[in-house]
Amino acid sequence: MERRANERDMRILVVEQHDKPSLGVVGETLHDLGVEWQTVWGARGDPLPANHREHGGIIVLGGAMSALDDEICPYFPALTRLIRNFAGADKPVLGICLGAQLIARSFDADLHIGGDLEFGFHTVAPTPAAAEDPVLGHLDGPLRLFQWHTDHYALPPGAVRLATGETYDNQAYRVGRTVYGMQFHFEVTGTVVRNWIDATPELEERVPGYRDWLPGQFEAHEKASHIFCRNVTRRWIALA
């Protein structure tokens, strides 16, 4: 759902990599705050804006492709330039999973393609630096958040690591004042994940038996994930 309101003189640019919405709880929170957003659908070939001027921030969402798949996603080079453009204008940037990897690429960090699969709710723990961070300072201890990825990244030069994980160290980071990359999917709802599963028939082969234990993980951890997501989204928007 896209929202138009007068509460904030700003509009967020949202980049979706596939053809079904995945903004999830981030979108619900933006709606509740009265923040307008415009969605660009990468899979549909929507053109990206040339620069940041018509938007107050940018959110880059996840996808099944790698952050180096320019042949599949020919808009990636333009997207990485646009990320740098928003960052240079001191406007908020948020990347989730693939989005975090694309931010890392935008700032010339090394990408690691095809690592171990991390799937389901896994523990994410704040680093000491997170305590003073304006967006993640409310995360006062480990939290189990949804993961679905094999690719990862090194931290961009000068970035601050804000959260670590069980398998991958760089779970959240900040570049400068306003640019945030988060490897975990804190935005998900059960519907979003079901859409992803429906589009991934090979998942049962890669994660045998996940249908038996994944519903229990959602029951145990989804509420805390949603609270965390709403807090992050509100604090991220406040950077503008």
C-alpha cells in the first residue's frame, strides 16, 4: 500500500527487486507515520530516478539474485550510483539483505558470493558501537531475526559494525551518518516469507524439513521482530 499524506514533506524511494511487495512491517510503519513512498520495481524494468532530489531517503530491499548480477539486473550499476548520491546528500539509506550487499558494493567493499545458507530465525547481537547509534541504540541484547541468504560482504571502508551473527559477522553496519545496511530480514511478515517460499521450489532440498519447524519459529519470534522493525524504521526516518 502506498500512502500520501501531509504529515511529512518527504517521500521515500523504495526499490523492490521482484514483482511482489516485500516492504512488510517497514511499510506498515511508514504508513502509520504518514510517510509517502514511491516503489520502483526492478523486475518490471521501472526506471530509477537520476538523483535524490525528489525523495527524502531510499530503501533497497532483498532479492534472490546476487549483488553482482548485472546481467540479470542491468539497473544495478545505476542503483549503486544512486545509493552514493543519496549518501552524498546526507539523506537516509536503508539496505536489507541484498540491499545491504548493494550498499557494500556502492562503497567498494568486497562481496562474498555463495557462502553457507542461513535460513530461519537466527541470533543477532549488538556490538558495543550499537549502544550509541541513533537507529540501533534500542537493541540492548541478542534478538532472533529472520535470515535467508548465502551471499555476504566485507564492511565498507570506514563503516561501523553494529550487529553480529552466528554465521556471518557483519549483520548490521552504518556508513557515515545516514547509511544503514542490515543483512537480516527484520521487515518480514508470514505472508512475505510464504511468497518467497512459493517462488523457491528447491528450498525443501536445501533445508529438509523446514515446514515442520519454521511455523514454530514464527510463533516464537515474529512479535519481537515486528517491534524491533518498527523501532528501527521510526528512528531511521527521524534521520531525515
